[in-house]
Amino acid sequence: MILIGQYDSPFVRRVAVTLHHYHMPFTRNPLSVFGDKKEVQAINPLLRVPILIIENGEQIVDSAAIIDHLDHVVGNARSLMPAHGPERRKVMQTCVLSTGCSDKVVSLFFERNFHSPKSISPELDARLSSQIKSTLDWLEQHCGTPWFNDHHMTQADVTIGCTLSHVKLRLPEFFPADAYPKLHALSRHCEMMPEFDAARIGANETVPKKL
Ligand SMILES: N[C@@H](CCC(=O)N[C@@H](CS)C(=O)NCC(=O)O)C(=O)O
């Protein structure tokens, strides 16, 4: 399998961590949605990563669709997504909130990175900031220990771990050291796992200053 995308994307990274967790071999093509626009858009008309090319050549886009495929391949006994019931709903909802938070972090970072301070909309900045902050507050409030769902590592941990490393990288002021004690502990716990270690952001995996 080939995973396309850079690890500074929380969406690409959560796919990589999941692949490593399931011990599924893959190679990575770290194409950039900025520097390699044509190549990425030839595969995904939305010009977004991650993209996973599976063994038969099929191309799957979107981290949720990719992880759903990987979960089916490993089967219920090994899947990071509980098979049914309230636990499945909780993990699903948590992943939706965590990836939604990452969407807002990407939007706010792009807004600030690609506009001059004069042309940034303060209203949009405030809206995105409140969406990020209130979602991190919700995650903190519902976070267990040592994992989000206490004793079981699930896809919620993979996804939140990647959301948090991305917030720290792009908008660290939203995740100060003296706030969110449970999320800081979860982030440290995740980053010590070999599957997270195997998906560290490379020094050259960056976003340009201009589109
Ligand atoms: N819902 C998608 C979101 C993917 C996404 O937003 N990827 C970003 C990288 S962090 C991207 O490719 N952005 C380029 C763009 O939308 O212009 C997923 O879960 O895969």
C-alpha cells in the first residue's frame, strides 16, 4: 500500500498511526498539497490528503474512509473501532469532534498564514478560535485515563493524539502547558507509543508561506 501525504497533516498522520498499529506494511509518498498540486489533484479532485493506494490499485481518499477500510481488513477483534453499541457511538462521536477540531485548526492556520494581517477577517478568526477552544474543552471534560475510554486504546486516542500534536505545531497558543491536564497526559502517552513514533513529522514537511 502507498500512503500519500505529509505527516504535518493530522489526517495523514492518523492513517499512518493506524497502519502501524495494525502492522500493515506500506510505503509513503509525502506529496504536498501545495508543492505537488498537479499530482495530488490528478488522484483526488478535492486536492486533499490523505490518499491510500491499496494493493489492487484502488485509491481511497479521506482519513475516515481509509480507516474504515483498514478496520474491515483487520476485523472486529483487532479493530480500534468498537464493533457496536454505546462504545462504538462514543468513539465515532469523539473522532468526529477531534477531526472537526483539526479542520478548524487547518482553516485558522491557513487564514493567518495566507492572508496579510489587514485582510484577515476578525469575525472568522474569532469564530474558528471559539470552535477550536470549545472542542478542546469538551475533549478534556470527557477524557479518561490512561486512554480516552479509560482502559482500552481506541481510534479516539489515535485521532486525538494526532489532533493535539497538530495544534501544538500550528497554533500552540490553543494548547498551553498549564491547561488541559488530561489531554496533555493523553498526548504524552500516545507519543510514547511506537506507532506514533513511526509517524513523526519530517523537518521538510511544512506549509509554504504563499499559495
Ligand atoms: N476530511 C478529510 C480532511 C483532509 C484535509 O483537510 N487534508 C488537508 C491536509 S491537513 C488538505 O489536504 N488540505 C488541502 C486543501 O484542502 O486545500 C480527511 O479526514 O481526510
